Amino acid sequence: MIRVAAFDIGKVLLDFDYRIFVRKMAPHSRLDISALEQFLTQSPLLAQYESGQLDCSSFFQAIQAQTGYEGTQAEFAAHFEDIFTPIQGTIALHAELAARGLPTWTFSNTNAMAIAHISRAYDFWPHFTGHILSHKIGALKPDPKIYEALEAATKCAGPKIAYLDDLSENIAAAKTRGWQAIQFKDVEQVRAFFSW
């Protein structure tokens, strides 16, 4: 019997598009849109930031040094915040699960800048029971350490945990632990899983 539902954030609760960020940042950088997009997708900086190896200031300073970005850290954060779009069906599903009394947790590779925005901007945030976030744990999915953190926080393991994520490698890691893990495609698929 499911005792906990864990939700990835990106592409499950919120869609995101880094190209929006790149287009806003490029006019204030020495790199054009194409070069900036290539840098951001190939640089290890985002993974270091999301795994807690860099704090917000260090991440910003590293990006600034390597791209020539001329804006302030607050302006940089504002560009970044514009990348998100709510996935209303999943947000509604979460609300239904929470209303039925099922503990729900976010379980996500993410960073402090994104979470500062998400926690302010979206009403669903405080309705989660808790949050397991990579930059707080110091590990990125599919590292076992972050899965262990969710199990420890919820005091649940194996098939008692239902987990939604868009990435197959994260689902595979959960299944090796016996979780009921679903690679998210759409809300109808998830509703069918919960037999509604």
C-alpha cells in the first residue's frame, strides 16, 4: 500500500525552458545565444550548483566570469525565474492526493535560486509534506544518497513509495529500491496508476 507520493519538480510539476533564460541573458553577455546555450548545457557549473558544491553567489560569480554577464545577481536570478510554466494537471493531482491525507514530498535535482522562486510563486509548495532537494542533500539523482534521504525522512521504503519523474535513469534507480516508480508522460497515465 502506498504511504508516500514523491514528485520530481521539473517536467512533472513545472515545465521549464532554459532557452528563455539564455535569450534574456545573452544581450548582457559577451556570448551570443548559441554560444551561451552551449556553455550552459556543457559546463559542469549547474551540476555543481544543484549538488550543493556551489552556493548562489559562487555560481553567479563563476557564470559571470565565464560569460562576461554584466547584470547583477538579482537580475540574473530574475532571468532564471522566467523559465517555469505550471503543469496544471499534475498540480491538481497533487492537491487531490494531499486532500486525501497521503503524505507528499518533492524529490528533485534543483538549486536554491529556483526553489526561492518556486516557494514564493506557486501555491502548491506549502501543501507538500516535505522536500528532498539535491542542493540540500549534496547529491543528484540517480545517486543512492538522495534516495536514502527520502526514505529516512518519510520512514518508508520499497513499494510504500510512489514516485513520479520524467527521466528514465531516475526511475530505474528508484525501481532498484523497490519503489513504485513511474516515468511521467501525462496526468492521465498517473491517474490510472493511482486507480482513479
